[in-house]
Amino acid sequence: MCNTPLATVATSDSDAFEERLINALNESGLMLLMSIGHRTGLYENLAGQPPLTSDEIAERSGLDERYVREWLGGMVVGGIIEIDPTTQKYWLPDAHAALLTASGDVNLAIYSQFFGLLGAVEDDIVHCFREGGGVPYSRYPRFHEIMASDSAQTVLPALFDAILPLVSGLTERLEAGIRVLDCACGRGRALLMMAERFPTSRFTGYDLSQEAIDWAQARASEVGLSNVTFEIRDLSDFDTTAEPGVFDLVTTFDGIHDQARPLNLVRGIRRSLAENGVYIAQDIHASSHHHLDRDHPLGTLLYAISVTHCMTVSLAQGGEGLGTMWGRERALDLFDKAGFSDVAVSQLEHDIQNDYFVCRP
């Protein structure tokens, strides 16, 4: 029998929760500083370098020394950068540089940019909590830039060796020449890579963002790709406007859950597939039940992104606001309602954030 006084247990729980919140406040501050370090090139300029003074770091980075010195203080306190108190020189350990720069397999500093970007719309989100509605894409000027960096780590490195091979024989078909569509393509980097790798195939990208499509078109012209085109297109009525039976492969990379009408999009994808066509969808790995997401390694972050971006941009279009964490169960139901009778789900070793669905009619 436990004789621990209830007041003692309550105090212990309160102390632990307070400690957790204080830690969260510190870690949130670290994320803002990390984003600044990433965007100003400080991590890249510190990687592989011997200990340097704040003056030397500022000069090497082309930045103002006073700001660099204060940032370094936060990095030291946050356990990111080391300092020699005697010489007042700073260095970035190689093990840290591997996770904060392009020198390693994954650059986690990229994701720290979400905190500043999404924090900038907090007033808009609070207004939506009180009045309903949503925050439009136009309020997120750097979102596609950040998502392109994210895609460069989750989609692009695995595209040819892991994602396309989810469909047996697909690579050979792409080499022979097929028609490919990427819906909600963003800056179209996956399409650009495929267009370069498979010159006999034809590629099309649709996205709602003028900025993203302009970037993709400019890049295609710059590298001389004539087998890929990009188009600004609202996909909320794709179920009726999609040209039937013209694409052999359709893809969406993290592109369903923030659509205004996700079922219409997926029904349009089904409509657009040719005979023997296939649809590959990458979307957030989650459950459709809150209590089952407690152990999700990125669950809290992804719910924050949902409230401040993915859900609200859908609602801003009068959409259903599916949200980032809509979950595998709802995804499978959506694909079924859209007319896909054969759906296989995979997770790839390099990507803890997403599920990969291979959908056939």
C-alpha cells in the first residue's frame, strides 16, 4: 500500500510540469536563434573551422559583430556551440555541424524556420479562433521556400532509389516515356529531377502559388528542360475539370491535407489516370485519433504547423480544413471514396515524418 501524501504527489507533478514548461520556453528560444543561424549562413561558416573570435566569425560571415556575439551567447547557453572562456573563441563541434549544415545527411536547422514564419501570423490565427475563417497563402511569403528545403531532404534524395521503386516496373516505364502529373507541386523540384533523369517522359506540375510556379518555370528554362511544364491551378474542382485518362503516373508530395477540397483533388487524380496508371501520395504519418499521436516523435510540432498553416489555409479558401495530422485512417478512407480499390502503405527508413501510399484503381 502506498502511503505517499496526496499533497506531496500533487506538488511533485506540479514541479515536473513547471520544469517541462521552462524547458519548452528555452527550446523555443533556441529554435528562433537556430533559424537565424541557418538563414545568415553562420552554421555553414563555422562548420569545420578552428576556434574563432566573434569578430573573426562576423568577418567570415559578412555580418554585424554585435549581433553575432549575442547570437553566440544563446548558442553556447543552448549547448550548440562551444567556447573557450580564456581566449573567448567559439567553435561548432563536428557532430553538431552534421545536423545543422549541408555536411550531414539531414539539416535540422531547416525546420527551425517554421517558428518565425508561423509566429508572424499569430495575430491572424487568434482572430480566426474568435471569428472563424482562415489565413490565406499570401500571408506566408517564405513557405514554399522552406517546404522546398524540406522536400530536398525527404523526397529528392530518395526519389529514384526508394520512392519510385515502390511501384514495380515504374522506372522502366519512365525511361520508355510516359505522362506524369504532380499536383500541388510547389516549386516542382521533384518534377525537375524526373524530367532531367527521364527525357522521354512528359511532366506537368499544378500549384495554386504564383511564386512557386514562377520559380519552377524559371528553373526549367535555366537548365533547358523542354519536357516539363508548370501551371497555376486551383485544384478544388479537379474532380470535374481533370482531363480523363491522360496521365500514367500522378504524384502528390505532402500535398493533400491543406487542400480546400481534398476529396475533389483525389477524385480528379483518379479521373486523370490512364489505364494501368498509378498514384503515389506522400503525406504526414499520423493516426486519425489524438490519443494515438501522443508518442509521435514530431506530433506537437506538426499540430502547431496545422493550426498555424495547413488547416487554416484550407479554411481560408472555404475548404474543410483537413489539417496536417489528419492521419492514416482518414487517408485510406479518402482514397477509397475517390475510387481507389488497391492502396498499399509504406514508410521509408529515411523519413519518420511521412507515409507513402501507392494507389491503383
